[in-house]
Amino acid sequence: MRTLSISISELEFNKFGLTDEKLSFSELVEIINKELLKQNLRKSVDLAEKYKLSKMTMSEITDEVKATRRDAKGNS
């Protein structure tokens, strides 16, 4: 097995909730994936609010999905 050394700031160490200075690669990947998911969710919420999508009812969402699927079938 090989060892890789990565340096991060104290702020980053705390931000990611790290408690140990030694991690397996899979643990590091899991931590990074969780952070990326959080960032993408924040972006999605921001975009939904910006374009007023967050105010859509379930019925309106269902109608939009059906229309998109109809259009996709018509273009293939």
C-alpha cells in the first residue's frame, strides 16, 4: 500500500469535521462527495428560488415532467 500526504488548513480540517489525521482513501472520497453533494444542493435551491421553481405545486411539477417527456418522445 502507498501513502499519500495531503496538507489542508485548520479551517478546512474543522469544516469537514475531521477528527483524525489519518484517513483511508475511501474515507476521504466519501467526505469530499458529501461536501460536493451539499454544494450542489445549495446551488439547486438557489436556482429554484431564482427562477421561482420553488413555488411550484406538485401538480405543476407533474405537468412539466409530462410535457418534457412528451417533447422528448416527439424528438426521437
